[in-house]
Amino acid sequence: LLEDGGMLIVERLPTTISLYDSAGKFVRTIGKEGGRPWIGKYDPSGMLLPRGIAIDKHGKLWVTEDDNLPRRISVWDAKTGKFEKEFIGGTNYG
């Protein structure tokens, strides 16, 4: 749940995050519809099997993906849905 009573829902298919307001009305989709392709040209504006989400104190939505190649965490503006940056690779202990 968001501070304003809205909520974000991970949509494994169509591979996006959906934002709903406090009344349960759909507001917007975060991430490219259909997500990132399994094979083919890499597109950072899409997600592949989004799994865990968190919003930080700056209003950034952090999304982990349930895929090993590549391991990816993407960062989005939670208010606008705009892709901002990504972190790719294994952990330093993995």
C-alpha cells in the first residue's frame, strides 16, 4: 500500500506493475506492456518476471526480477512510471 492509500500490484503476465488509487481505480501501468523479451534485443523499459517491489523515501519504485540471466533490479519513478536506472549482475557473495 502507498501512503495515499493506493496500491501497486505485480502483474507477472503482462509483466508490469499496476498502480491503483485508494478507491481501487486503475491509474497506470509501470513498465512496458509485455515486458522484456526472453530472447532478442534487450529493452530496459520492460521487466521480465517482476517479483519483489519496494518504494524508497524518494518515491522511487525498486523492482527485482525473477530471472537469473541477467539478475536485474530496476528503478522507476513511482508517480510517473518513468524508467530511471537499473543494476545488473550477481551479488558480491554469489
